[in-house]
Amino acid sequence: MPIEDDGACVSIPHSPLPTLDSRAMKILYLAHRIPYPPNKGDKIRSYHEIRHLARRHRVDLACLCDVEEDMAYREDLRRWCGRVAVERLVPWRAKAGSLPALWRGRPLSVPYFYRPGLQRVVDGWLAREGYDAVVCFSSPMAEYLFRSRSKAGRRPLWIMDFCDMDSDKWLQYSRRSSGPARWIYRREAERLLGYEKKVQERFDACFFVSRKEAALFGERVPGARNVHVAPNGVDTDHFRPEAVPERRNQEAAGGNGGTSRLVFVGAMDYAANVDGVLWFAERIFPRIRREFPKVSFWVVGARPHPRVRALAGTPGIRVTGFVDDVRPYMASAACVVVPLRLARGVQNKVLEAMAMGRPAVVTSRALDGIEARSGRDVLTADDEDGFAREVLRVLRDPSLAGELGARARRFVEENHGWEAGMNRLEEVLLELHRLRSRQGEGA
């Protein structure tokens, strides 16, 4: 089937999917990043939402794509979606285009993710398709509904998945910055909080990844209503120690099975990951290496920032760039480290390491939203001495490492399957749809 390319927006024609029962809804899903491949935190969550909803409902997808290579995966989304429209977003152009918002009192994030071409697609679909609900993934996608000129009849339900509080993330950035960046980040935090309030007032339901995020939103937005929690999960069949052959472990370890490896996994163009890796590599890793001279630190993730790439020249540090499967690197780790100083919501990298049965040392911020117990399921520390001390405990004591890994795996199996969180999202959608249907019948 040919792909229709209208300028920068690529729209894949309707794909026939199985006939669904009478209770099924027609859902338009708007995402700020293409949800495939599911290789970073936000894309993993949006992928699981779409896949879950598509089991019983009709889902059309309109999204942006900020990585050129990911455009090749748009056809894969037809496995779950009837219609797919993907618009290319070039980050440097998006940043330049968002600058006028500095003088207009608006958050920079909103124009960054707004494209007129995608708006035309959304308006056309809204006018023709008779959607029961629109699910927006990340607050800036609400703009496509706020600006819509669709003349469709009854407005569909508007559902927002905030995931976490982006405004608080920018506030964290401001506290760790200086000069103009500090002012810009602080301003973005304030403007985005105002936008999040507007979204909450106009949407029928809002979701967060954890009770902590929902509680924080309640503090910052007093009187917030229709706030729900749909926890993140992890695919425990995919992320399990037995899923990775020993040969792959050795390949990931460079064939050197005698070296203790510390591993960090994450997208390496993301500011919070860059900050955490640099902090660990420059301030913590040397302390560990003094006691274990052969220990190595592996940074595993696509698109490493230039400062991260430069770490590859440091003795004991390896920077892999993109890998097609992160599991062998986790499985070969003596310890997974997650030294994030800037974090919001639930960190999938922590859940995945735990699911792989690996001992993990993390900051308290990286554990936010995950109700694992520090000292039992993972080890936590927030300062340089403490983080180095906890990693050294794992390296010195193989029995402690084994116990931590086993308890971590058990915790994930019992508390963080995807099914529970996605069921909660679907339940709220169905209940709101039923209420609206009954109101329509009584009109």
C-alpha cells in the first residue's frame, strides 16, 4: 500500500483490522514521539498503551518523529493502528521555531511539538471518523485539540497522559543551572505549570505514572479533579536473565568474563542521563577503581552526547552507542548503576535492571515512583561517597549481589507488570464512555 506524503507529514492509509465488538471505542492517539521502536522511557509507555488499547478498540495514531532513523518504523505501527500519520520533527528547527514563545508568555515546549501539517491531519480525522475518545500522550499534544477547527458533532472524550510533571523537571534543571539557562528553565517551569493547569481543567481525565507524581500534581494544582494513576511496567518475559544466552553475555562484555562491569543503560542524548553519567564517570568511578583497578564502566545507549563520547578515552570506560539489544549488557553486569540527579516519574531503566535480576545502585530520584525498598530490593545513595560505597559493597560481596538481584526480580514480577496499569487506563476510558452514552440516551 503506498504512503501518501503531504509535505513533512507522512500519512499511511487506513489498514483493515479485525472487526471489534459493539463495546469497542474509536480512539485517536496523539503522541509527541513515534511510539516505535520502544527503546526509551516515554516511547515504551506509549507503545504499551497503544498495543493494549488496540486489543479491544480501534486506534488511529498521529505523532511526531524527532529521530530520522525512526521514520523507517512507521509501517510497523499498522500492526495495531488503523490509520497512522507521522510528521518529522527536526530538533534544531523546532528549538528555533519555539523561541518567539519567550516573548509571548507561553511555554517553549508547546510550539516545539506543534506542526501545522499534523494539525491538518488531526482536524480531518476528527471531522470524518467520529471518535469516542482522544488520548494525548504528553501535555504539549493538547495543543492539537485546543487549536482544532474540526466541525465534528459531539466532542470526543479528551484523555491526557501526563506521565510525569514536566514542569517540575524544568524546575530541577533551573536549580542545577546558572546564567541565562537558569532563567529560561525557571520560566519554562512556570509557564508549563500554567499550561498543565489548563489541560487539567479542560480534559475529562488525566493520568500519571505513579502515586507520587499524582500527589505532586495535586500540590501544584490545588483542586485538580479526574486525576488517575496508571503505573509503568516492564515486560518480564522479555527482560529476564534466562532470555539471554551466555554467549551473548560474553559478546556484550567484550569476551572478558573476568572484569567486573558497571553498566548504565539509557538514551544518551537526554540531558538527565548525560548529567548522571558524567557525574558518575568523573566523581564516583575513580573512587571505585582505586579499590578495583580492573573494574569497567559501560555506557550503553544511542546517540551519545559529545561529552559522553569523550569519556571513551578514560581508562576503564566504554561507550557503546546504539545496540540492538540491551539485555546482554545488563545480564553481564556485576552491578547496574542509575546515578540520576534529575529525574521525574518512573524510570524504566531501573525496572528493566531489576527484571533482569541484577543488583542495582540508584539515586533516590531514580527510584521515585517505584515502591521498591532501599536496602532490600535495590541500594540507594545520593552523594558521591555514598554511591561509591554502595557499589563497592556489591563488588566485594557476591552473595549480597545475588540476593539483591533475586529480590529485585521478585519485586518486579509482583508489582510492575504492564497489564495492571494499562487495564486501569482502559477502565477509566470505558467508564467515562458509558457515562456519556447514558447521558446521551437520557437527553
